Amino acid sequence: MGMKPDAPPENIAERYREILRSVADACDLVAAEQDAPESGLSEMEVQSLWSSGIFGHEWESERHGHVRILDFGEWNRSAGPDFLFAEVEIGGRLMRGDIEIDPRVQDWENHGHGSSVRFNNVILHVVLTQPPQGWFTRNSLHLDVPVIYLSPQKIRDSLDLQQPTITAPCGKDGWGERTELCAQPLSEMSAARIRNLMLAAAAHRRECKQRRYRRKALVLGEEQASFEAWAECLGYSANKEAMVMLTRRAPLKRISGMDAEAIMFGVAGFLTPTLPTRSEPEARAYHRRVWDAWWKLKDHFALDGGRSPSWQFAGIRPLNHPHRRVAALAVSAMHWSQITSLLSARQSKQLIKTLCGLRHPFWETHCMIDSPALQKPRAIVGRERTKDFLCNHVYVQDHTQEAWEAFTRLKCQALPSRASYLAHSLFGSRQDLRDLLRYEFVCQALLQIGADFCRAGSCKDCLFPVQLKQLS
């Protein structure tokens, strides 16, 4: 492979794409015979991605011609269509109204939208499964509502996910049955060549992230898009989607000059009128201050239960509890104009210092609103979170060679479970395994390889090792 970290990342990424093309060519017959897989996203996640422009702005409808979104509208907080006050050009005609997104086109009738006056202003019905031949979506006025089909393959393409090409059943852990096949070509490969492979996969992953971010920033603006990237980082893997949805429901432009802390805790669903009687005086005083600010803003920001973010609490370390992560996000929002000026490789040291220097008198000593105080203060943002932000956003969106080289030098403290599984599957029991896994770009490369090859079928049918051995 003969690549170096100081080579342009786009050249390095092309080597990995050679492997992808080789596997795709070998799987053409299999891929042609199978339907596009489900996207695996919840309806709320699809709505969040839709409003960010990730899926694009233009489509073709079956009967109404070309559809172009000019304004995605306001994400509804209560009952009714999913997006309000949108602006859409349909068949050359400019229309203003609402947008509804449903898993199936039949859900329009199943949920009673066709007989509800609330849905009479819907100008576009977006569905995630192929509508039956001849289907018409009509409102209670018997007017035809244009339909566009957002296919699973369209979703996957928008998220830069490869289409699985193997249909064999997965192993009991969902990632395939571990075999020696993956380790065979890599066990014979030198550490330098493996490093080159990991650089190529990481560079490709970086380009995919850049494309997604640019699409989002085009609709949301740079400041909001970077704020959402930080929210995703704060949420860890368990709550990253919930944190992003929170920023969309409480965007920077709406909470500017307001009590960001009260709004975010209220929108997150973490505020109740009273605390349990066991709560300490300090917690009661904090809750009262936040609640008093929230109830004045509630009518403008509160969500119906079905539209609230879904939080994961099980298995979360106390210091990473969602209450504490939302607090860190709220504090960050108050300083975001300063933080955005530091989002470059050249300013990375100052960025780390600024993020780690964020302070909050209550949340430095508490994990939950009603929890007892910690024995000693703990930072609300740790260095590992800032390193994750550098790796997944700052070094990605900074297109300079300096940012790429800084990314390749970034050390990895611990592999996530998914990357660790893939590392042992690919590298087996190599003596130099620890050295190979020292860097963050290797973790990113493993996750990319897993996303492209390891979701589909069992390991014994995977074509990645075969193609890798041929290309090497």
C-alpha cells in the first residue's frame, strides 16, 4: 500500500474505496436479487434527520412531478403533522403548509389523518415504505396530498452506509459468528501494511462525516450544526440521538438570551413540579430556581409525551447520567459563540482548555437533580469528551493537512466494545495488537470496516478478507 499519514487524506481514502468496489463487484449478483434493507432508524430519528437536510432537498413524486424543499418548516411539539409552516415547490408550484412523515403510506388512514381537520394543511406526505400501486393520500376535504417515498436505500446512501450484500443469518451476538477467516490475511500482514489499511478506512470515514456535516450545515447553519455535533459527543453512544434531538427542539437561535438550562431540562422531560422528600436542601434550591424559570417558558417549548427524546439510563455511570450531560450542554450553549471560534486543529489546545474549564456550582457536585452531593467536585466536561469531539468533529471538519495529521496522532484510551470485537476478529492474537490499537484513527477504521462489512451475514461468508488478500 505504501501510504504515509502526511499524504493527502483523499488519496489515502481512495485505497479503501478500492476494496469497497471490489467487494461490490463480487457481490453484484447477490445484491441485485435482494431488497434494500431497512434503515434501522426510529420514526423520531428519521424526523430529526429529515429536518436537518441530510436526506436532500429534491425528489420525484409519482403523480405530482418534481418536489423541492425550500423550508423544512418547524418540527411540531404537539399533536398534528410532524412539521408545520414548510415551503415546498411541487411540480413548479410554490406551496406553504405542513409535512407528515409515516413509516407506511397506509398509516395516514390507520391513524385517522384522512378524517382529521388538523391534517388538511398537509402539502407533502413522506413515507418510508413503497406505496401500493395507485395509492392516493387524501385529506378530509378529499384533496389529493402529494406523496414521496424515502426508501431505506436512500436513507443509507444519505448516511454513507454500504448496502449489505450477504443474506446468511447473523451469529447470536448480531455481529456474525467469529471465525479465523478474518484473521488469516491480517495475521500475515506486516504492522506497517495494517496501519496503512487502517489509515485508508479512517480517511474514508472522515470524508463520509464531512459530507453529512456539510448537508446539515447547509440547512441548520454552521453554529447549530457544530452545537449538535457537541451534543452527540456529550451523549456518548447510549444517548447521542436523544441529545441531538434535544438541540433540535431547543436550538441556539431560540434559546439565545433565555434560561438555556431551564429550557433544556424542561424539553428533555427532566423537570417535575416537586422533588422527592428525601432530596437535600441544595437540590431543592436548585430545582426551585430551574422550575421557576421553566414554567414561564413551558408553553413555548414543552413537548407532548410522544415527541419527547427517549433517554437511556440503564448501565450509565453516575457521572455520565443524562441529567449531568444535559447540564453540560446547557452551560456550553451559554459560551458557544466563544467555542465556535476555536473549532480548528490550530486552536485545539485552547478548545480543550475552554471546554474542560466550563463550570457549574451544582453539577460539579451532583449526578442527578435529586441525588446526594458527591464527596468532591468533578468537572462537568472531561478531557476524554473533548478528545472525542476533536476526533469526530473538529479534525473532521477542518480540511487542512494539519488537522489530518493531528487526527492520526490522537491516542485512544480505550476501544468501545464494538471496535474491540472487530479488532480481535480481524487481528486475532497478534503479539503487536496493543501497539496497533494505540491510536484513535484505528478505532475509527475498525468501526468503518464493521459498518461496511460486518452487519451482513455471518463471518464465514464475508468477502472482505478475500478481497483484502487479493488487493494486498
